[in-house]
Amino acid sequence: MNDKGGRKKMGVTKPIRPTKIEFDNETEFQRFINYASDKKKNEKLNKIRDKFKQHKPAKKGK
């Protein structure tokens, strides 16, 4: 989404809808909480995000 000057145009943002989750038992609930709050996983995702931020796209030929 670039105009002729090379500036990026902003897209339209969509609202985030809340998600409702129901668990059959306490064990499923606890497993989900452990999954969602796993620090090791978050550290790996943060490293990936940092690499994407540092990535420079290849220059396009003329």
C-alpha cells in the first residue's frame, strides 16, 4: 500500500472481539493457563519478533 511518493498508507483497523472459552474440567483449564503463560515460549517468540524487526527486505531492481 504505497502511493507514488513511497509513503505507506494506513489501513483500516478492525476491533478485537473478546473470546469466551469454556473448559470441561479444571485440568483443561490449568493446562491452558500453563500454555498461555509459558515464559520459555514467550522468550522464543520475542526472539523471532526481534529478528523480523531487524530483517531488511531485498532491494528491488529497476
